[in-house]
Amino acid sequence: MAKIVYYVASSIDGFISGMNEDMSGFIYQSEGVEKYLKELESFKTVIMGRNTYEFGYKFGAKAGEPSPVYMHMKHYIFSNTLKFENQSDMVEVKKIDLKEVQRIKANSETDIYLCGGGTLAGWLLENEEIDVLKIKLNPIILGGGVKIFENITKKYQLELVESLLFDKGLQTISYNITY
């Protein structure tokens, strides 16, 4: 069965975006970012929540179309309200339902890239569906915004797999999540 890999950029204080979706302090060009983009090529499936998908509009994504960065991936967007007038075959909207997540995991050819969304990530973690956490740790402190995991109530044990330091102070830290 495929694993869900939450590969996410974060500030030192655990936010994936600042207040009002501010991403201005994050590093977009570095050896670490190049490594991340190269690793994305191995995924054929991406899951995300509605807010993350719609946030992509700021970076050139179009409603009902795959994100330009993940064009090669089948997109599953979890939302109970999102609808498109025109929709690519590479995009499916799924109701927020654990059975849908498990079906995608069972049928994916590759591991699954969880593309941001602190709310969706928190829900998946609470339901023990995230297998790997890969953080692109940016050397900034935001003080507020969207947390890596929203609305979690339990503690989780992580097993360090890899820690790499890149130029500009960017680090990638990889963990297996044990339940």
C-alpha cells in the first residue's frame, strides 16, 4: 500500500504560511528546493484540501486544472463544497471521508504527496494516515499563520530518518510517523 508523505515547508515556529497567507519569508531558490522539486517527480498522486488548491491560483493554477508544479500527478482535492464548471481528468474532488483516503492509498501506483493544508494534515494525522513527514525547515519565525498540523489532540512519536542542511540555512528533516 502506498504511503502518504507530507512534504511541507515550515517556519522554525511551525507555520506553513504566515498571517494572511504570507509566504514572503520562505526560501524558493536553494539546493534544498531543487532536491524537493526533483523528489516530487517520483509521485504520481497528490492530495490536498480546498484551501491549498485554491491558494495555488496565486501561482498560476486554474480552477479545475492540475497545479502547474504537479501537472504529472493525479490530484485529489478533499472538500465537501468545491465544484468546478470544467474539470480536467487529472483532478477529482473527494468528500472528506476516511474511506476515500484509504481507497486512494490502496490504488496509488506510487507514494502519495500530501501538499500542505494544516487542517487536512491534522485530520489525516489524527486518523493515522500520514506515514512520512518531510519538513523543509526555513530559517524564519512567523509568529502566527497556518500550523503544520491544525486541530490535533494527541501526541505522536517520530523516528528521524534524515536531516540535511542546504544553502541559505534551509534544512530538510525526514521522519517516519509511528502510531
